[in-house]
Amino acid sequence: MFGFFKKAPALSEEEKRAESLPRTKKVEFIDTLPISGIENELDRDIHAAVGYTPVNYYDTKDSSLMCIFYYSEDYSEIYMRFQRVVYDTPKEKSKLWKIDKELMRDILRKFGQNI
């Protein structure tokens, strides 16, 4: 009718676990590939995420690719998800990948952040 009564899609066990972790961090990349292309690329080589170009802080961000990390306090459990953001509104999201601390560190170093 008005869209008020739409049910949100059910979350998988992995998604529930990731969202229950205490910390999150978000960084934005230039939007170059569709979500399906990103999933295919990262399924072949998860370290391809290190090659993505960060968004310039002063650029207009009409469309960007947000990388969201869900992680525990000691970095023993880290999940990564990509989400397309258009005019500050989340549009579509990728699946989750469980990654290690070294990959998260390498991605965040592109943004001048050290863990």
C-alpha cells in the first residue's frame, strides 16, 4: 500500500553475528564497479579491496562505495561489507566477507588510519 508494512529481509546467521559485534568502521571508495562486479572480484581475490581508490574528502560524493567493517575489540573477528551510497542514502549492499586484521590494516592505511 504505502510501503509501511514491508518486512525487512531476514538476516542470515553470519549477518546477525557481524551486526552484534561491538565496533564498526566505515570508509568510502570511488564508485567504479557494480556490487555484483565487486563480489566477483573479491571472491577471486579478497586482497583486491586494497587496490580500490579512496574518495577525496573535498569531492562531491554523489555516489560512492562504502566499506563497512564490523569487528571485535581485539580484532579477532572482522567482517567486511561493501555498500553503494547515492546522495547519502544506502542503495544496495554486498555479501559479507570474514577477513583478518592484516587486510583491514592495509585497507585503512590508504585512509591514513593505523590499527
